[in-house]
Amino acid sequence: MGVLTQRQILERIRGGGLFFRPGLDKFQVQMHSVDLRLGFTFMIPKVWHSSERGREVVTLDPLRTTGAPNFEVVELEQGQYFDLLPQEYVLVSTLETIGIPKDLMAVLYPRSSINRKGLSIDLTGIIDAGYEGQLTMPIRNNTRGQTIRLYPGERFCQLVFQPLAEEVEVIKSRHHKRDIADGLAPENENEVDLIMKGDINKLKETYPVGEESAD
């Protein structure tokens, strides 16, 4: 099916099916991709917290732990920056809220200039058709001794758009959240329960492909 070119991306935006808020500027639209800008919200993983037992190490269970209680949320103001320490890992938001129509999907990539600074966006992947909201991504300083300064508004990742063979039915789920500060939604409880019991066969039997989404 190929990917959308600059002309096709702009046509989609003018038609209203594909949107970005705030709107794009001339620096963001490339030959066959769109650069996204870094937002003002950063989430720093907590190492410890106070509990009834005292000072307790934060242990994350990726299946059950929601994000908000285990992250310190930093909201920067205009003109402020964020110093990312060596080997430090944080979650960041995009400046833009995006809306993707039901006949498109997008693939997220880091910009090569970000990699050359010693940074990595630890997640590349698919943005579902019908998605609306900001994107939340893990970013890491891979250097051993250099602090890397991040500025809200700098271009740091890019989207490539691919048309689908047909429109898909959009089911709003935990993945369609609008705000990074809402935290990271837990996985489906029924799925998690079977995974933690190690009963993968029952998981496959109970939720075969073609059944209504379990999300």
C-alpha cells in the first residue's frame, strides 16, 4: 500500500480527517513523514515512596501497576527545559494532540538527530487507526557521563502514515487516552489473572480471535 507523501498528508489535513493540535508548521512536514514536537509534561519514575511500613522501594509490576502513583509528574512552563541525567529514563508527551482517521495507521520512529545526541526513544510502534490524543513515549539518556538538555517544542520523533485496505471499526479503549498525566492504564484484569496463573492455554481458549474485544 505504500506510505503517504507530503502532498497526500497535507491533503488529508485540509480535508479534516487527519488533524494536529496545535497545527503543524513548515519545519514539521517532511517528504513522507511528520515530525512531532516534545511537549511540556515529563514523568520521572519514583525509586521509593512512603508507606505505612516506612520508606519503601517502589517495585513495578508491569501487568498490574498503573503509572500515576509511581511517577513524579513535572509540568514545565514556557522557557523552561528538562535536564535528563546519564542513564536516566523518563516518559514524555508530544506537544501535539493527533487524530488519525479510520482508514490510516501511523508508525512512530525516533529522529536520527535524537539518536546522535545519545538519546533513544525506547518505543517505536503502531498508532492505531482512529486514535485521538497525545502520544506518550519513554526516552532514555544512553550516555554514561553527559546530561542532555531537552527543550519543549524541539522535534524529536516522526510519524509515517500508511493507508489501510479498508476502514476499521474503532473501539475506544485504555489506549485512547488524552493526557500523559492520566497515568498508564493497567492491562485487562481477566488477561492479567490468567497470565499470572500461567494458564496461557485457558487464555487462548477463552479469548479466541474474532470474539468481541476483551479490553
